[in-house]
Amino acid sequence: MTNANRTVQFKIYRYDPDQDAKPHMQDISVELESTDRKLLDAMVKLKAQDDSISFRRSCREGVCGSDAMNINGKNGLACLTAMDSFPEGKPIVLRPLPGLPVIRDLIVDMTQFFKQYNSIKPYLINNDPPPERERLQSPEDREELDGLYECILCACCTASCPVNQNKETEAYVGPAALVRAFRYLFDSRDEGAEERIALLDKKDGAWGCQTLWKCTEVCPKEIPITKQIGQIKRRIYESKP
């Protein structure tokens, strides 16, 4: 897809529970200019054309994670998806993140996602009296966290996980929560490893992961999620007497 002015076709999942008996797909086209380089740019123009289309967005820079959706069958962020990555002449299909209840159109209910996330105590646990300013760590210990804290909680990974889609295992904590648990397990300032490992050493915790790699494939921050979950399992195994 070139950057010249063009007309782009969309198929968008529409559902307004106050008006619709069931969801449907809407065909709609929009005129884009050469400056409309990201999918989110096109969606803002779609919204201006039909203000009933509903989706979340905020930072536009791949930091807030709010504009996560299913784009041509793959979860991703609209603000990071380049318009020239789509094949010419084919409609762009937009759906809400799968496996999450739809509030309206592309907006999903994140309540269960954050319930899973909060279940692993996603915060620093340290029982020492707090210092006057901050808890220090060496540059070497800080470097250990590189690649661990980048998760923006967009839910792309959890919504891609086949285990998480299985209603019989919906208690599975999910990859996003496990990534955050991994971050604290390897933080030199954290003293909650034993407590956190007890939360993860369960069928619906780290052992719920079936190593299918779907989470890693869609992560917009390119976090090696499946590898990190594997290291959590190893940490749990090594913690046993």
C-alpha cells in the first residue's frame, strides 16, 4: 500500500447492546492522505465519518496499550500497525480482542484480565522500613530487569492464548500476569519470591501454560513471553526441597 492519497476499505465488527440483537460486520470505506500512516490514523478518520464507531485509544505511541484489537486475524495495536503493511485491494478486517466480553464494537471488558493480573500481586514486596527516597540496586541488578518491565498490559497476549480461550480453564492466570510475576521474581529489591511462587505453582498458574507461543507471536513490545514463563516454571521447580 503506497503513501499516496487513496480509498481504503474496512470491515468492522459492530455491536451496540442497547440497539443490536447480535453483532454484525459493517463495510465502510475512508479516504486517506499520505500523512495517514498508521491504522489508528485511519480509524480516527473513520470515527469522524461515522461517530457511532467505538474503540479505545490514548497515547498513539504504543505505550498505553488501549487501542489493542484483532487486525486481520492477529491481535495488535492500531497505533503501531503501518497502513502500508496491508495488501492492496483487500479490506482491513477489525474485530475486538477475542475471548473478552464486548462492551461495544471494538471495546472489550478488561475486568477479568485485571483480576487475573492482580492475583499474582504485581508489586514490589519488601518488609524492610522504606528508605527516605528510594530502594537502590546496583547497575548490574538493574540490568537484570531489561526486557522484563516493558509489558503495557494491552492484553494482546492473553487474548491470543488458546488456553485462555478455553472456558473450562478460564481461571488460568494468563501470560500477561505471568510476565509481570516474572519481573518481580528477578528484582533484587523484592522479598516476596516465596509468596509469589506459591501463587504461581498451580494448575491455573504457571503450569497452565501449554507452551503454544501464541502470546509471544503477537506481543507488540516483542517480549519473549513463552520463554519467560518457562523460566518461571524452572524457578518453581528449583525452589522445591
